[in-house]
Amino acid sequence: MVFAMLYAAATLGLAVYGFNALIFVANFIWLRWRADSAASQTPPPPREWPAVAVQLPIYNERFVVERLIEAVAALDYPTDRLTIQVLDDSTDDTAALARNKVAYHKARGLNIEHIQRPERSGYKAGALAWGLARTGAEFVAVFDADFLPPPDFLRRTIPHFADPQVGMVQTRWGHFNAEHSLLTRAQAMMLDGHFGIEQTVRSQTGLLFNFNGSAGVWRAACIADAGGWGADTIAEDLDLSYRAQLRGWRLHYLPDVVAPAEIPATLGALKRQQFRWAKGSIQCLRKVSGNLLLSPKTVWQKLQGLLHLAGYLVHPLMLILIMMSLPMLLGGEFSRLHMGAIGLAGLGAPLMFGMAQWALYPDWRKRLRFLPTIIFVGAGLAVNNTWAIVEAVIGRNPTLFLRTPKFYNAASQNEGVYSLPVDWSTWVELFFAFYTALTTLVAFERAPGLAPFMALYAIGFGYTAYLGLWQSFGVKAASSLRGAVTME
């Protein structure tokens, strides 16, 4: 009975998120049918371009820091109205690389600063606040170390602030290494679903949405009015976005302005990124949900806001469903009703990811071949993200910010400088790979309709466990071999 209740609760929770994804797809189709592209059309340029500060928060980014500074130095914007702040908290040779590159562009007449704080308090939020206090610019653009903004980025975003109620403009993330591996292809498709469908629908239908931490521009007055950058969560971008919207500011999204970025090329880096996003989103849920519920927003806006902040709950729900499936099968409690709910809910996310490929790329048919990779990677991350949620709920390490390693290319990622060791989650994933494989075998006999779903989970957990072990031990072995060759 207990197993059946837990299973039903998990199924219901997953169904809610699945149905919600279908709602977003339907809304997106409706928006396309209306041909409502006003959100992407750039308004006329201002008579006088306002002062803009471009902030580059970096920490130990030796492989990409020079590339980042070069890209930002190439922005097409009046030089006398542009300030670039390299907010460098690095503890390795990144600082020297950044300092030299800044000196080069400063000698060319660019207003660029290399700023180092006495201590790394508040991590990224602290760095952004530190830089903001040292500029009087009206607008602030933010780029993470792995981004390459196009030269016309500011000229296409700043005009949208003609509306005084617009506090932030977010652009779409592109991917310049999506074809590196199946892992990066899966991530690219997941990000496309978020930026191509979800952010578009949220922005154009009046729902609350968020600054994604990079490739966006803030009105400095909006940041101040919302209470400034907060370091009490590790999702400072999501936190500030909701506080600003609850203060009455509007956020704007431009799906046609694309800033390419690097997708994490290793599983360890992806896990760190996902852990931070999952934990930070639940921290924000705890922090702002009360104010959201008491706000004058509509019931629909509040509901969608809560589902947005709690989106990563699909991972613990997934684990509960997986754990309960085998005892349910062995006890003869599995029913067609449960299976029907799972199947219907499961259509939502894949349809949204597929729709994004159709909307964003001319060669969408070719890209759809990689749609199953999302299922494998998404299922395999369930352990990692569930533990992130647990930490957020119990308040463990509330402000510990773990960076996502970035690499210029495959050669740099194999140097082992920023490689991450295998952690306990890999071994748990390996356990779940065997557990779901066993469940699949039992399901073939007792509930054939469940078998394909459990097989997908088995492949997903097996894939992430294998990739985690291979990338960690493989990098170490390669690094050791290169070291031996160098010594000889």
C-alpha cells in the first residue's frame, strides 16, 4: 500500500510537469500562428546611446579568458559610452592572462579594467555587486567566461529599454560546440527547449521568467530597486529576476539575438552546473515563494511561477517512481492507470524539445535524430540533481558556489588541469543502472508497457555512470602518460 501511494504521488507529480510542457508547446504554436514577432524587432536606436558597463565575472578560466575579452572588446558601441570590467577572482594563472589582455586593449584606447577583490566573498553575486558599485553606468551587461557575444549585441538590446518599465533584457544562448559529442548534443537540445520555447512563451504571455546569468543586460536602477545582487542563494540570477518582477519591473526576452556559448564537454562539469542550478532554484523557491503568493499577480502567474522555481523536482519524483516500480511489480500492484499517466506525461518534454529544433534550425529534421540523447542524459542526472535539492531543503552548504570548468577545445579539456574526480553519485548511478535493468526484465513478464520506460532509465543511468568513470580515469591516465613522456 505504501509503495502504491508513493508511486501514485510520483506519477501525479511528473504528470503535472508533463502536462505543463504540453501547455507551453500549445502556447508557442499559438504565438507562431499569430506571427507575433514584435518581441524580437529592435526598436529605433536612442538619440544618444547610454553608458553601459559590461561585466565579466571570471574565476580560474585560463583556457577561455583571452577569447572572452577579445570578443567583448570587439563590441560595436560608442567607445566613450562603454566600460568593460573584468571581475577576476582567479587564484591561478588566469589573472596574469587577463591582466595582459586588458593592458593590451587599454593601450588601444578601450575603457577596460582588470578588477580583483581582496577576497572572493559572495562568489559571482559578490563580484557583480563589487563591480556595480564602481560604475555609474545606466545599464550593465553580464557575460560568463564561456560566451562570445556578437559585435552588435548592445546595439540590438539597449533600444528595448526605451520602455522605462523594462528592467532586464535576456538573449538566447547559442552553442558553438554542440556537435562535440552526444553529451553536448543532448545539452544543446535541452537548452534549446528552454530558450526556444519556454522563455519565449513566458516572456510573450506575461509569465514570470528569469535572467539566465549571462548574455543579458540589466538596468542598474532595477538592480538597486530590487535589493541588489544577493549571495544568500547560489542562483543569484533567478533570485534577482523574481525580486525585480515582484517589484513591478518587466523582463524582456529576445529569441532572435543569439550569444554563442560553450556547453560543458565533460559529465563532471555538467553535473556541477546542474547541481548549482537545481540547488539554487529550490533555494529561490524557499526565499521568494511567500512574496510571490502574496503578490498581486494572477493565480495563473503564481502557479506558473511556482512550477518554474520548483522545476527540478522532476528528478526526485523520477527516482521515487523508479524505486517503487520493482516492488509494485513484484507485489502485483501495478495498474494500467499508472502506466497511462506516465505515458501521457512523458510526451510533454520530448515534444517541447523537438518543437524547439523545428522553430530554431532549418535542418531540424537532421537534429531530431539526437532527441533520445535527452532522455538518456536527463535520466542519468536524476541522482546528482536530487541530492542538490536535498541540500537546498536541509540548508547544507547554502552559499557554496562550485564553478563549472570551461575549455577552449578538446585538447585543453584533456590536460586535466580542471578535471573533476569521480564522486559518490557515479556509483549510485551504476546501482540504478542495474536496478532499472532488473526492473525492465521483471516488467517484460508482468507489465510489458512499463518495460520500455525502465529500459530508457537503465540506459540513461548506465550512460552517465560509464561516462563519469571514463572521463575521470581517462583524463588522469592521459595526463600521467603525458607527464611521463615529458620527463623522458
